[in-house]
Amino acid sequence: MTAGHVFEKLFLCGETEAAEAAQQMSPDYVIDLRAEAEQPLQGAVSKEGTVSFALINGGPTPLDEMKRAIAFTAEAVKNNKSAVLH
């Protein structure tokens, strides 16, 4: 897998851009990294749904949560899936 392949499959943006990016890209997943998120971001639609990881919380990120997020994202790219991360 090349860096180019990774960059073709993943799009990283802020919360305010996520819905528009998802509508334009039609990704397989929306990966929500906000710890405070109680529900998926409205309008950020994907083919296989939203997956949430509590990483951005204004404090230290638990290592196990970061590992889960990395493993999920890496597996998605490995399986030729696309994702919008916010």
C-alpha cells in the first residue's frame, strides 16, 4: 500500500466540513473522533455508517482508544474503503 493510496481513501476535516465532504465523496465510513459526540454528525452520511472514537477531548487520549481508531482506519484502507475523518 502506498501513501498515495491512503490519501485517495481518507479525508480529514473539521466538524463543520464533514457533512459537505461526506456528501461530495460518498465515503464508505464517517469516522467521528470527537469525544463529546453523543450522536453522529447530522448530514455526514456514508455507505456503511458512522464509527466513533473518543480521541479529541481536550485532554490526554487513552492509548487503547487511539489504537482502536488506528486499527479500524488501517483495516478500512486495506480493504479499499474510503472514509471522512472529523
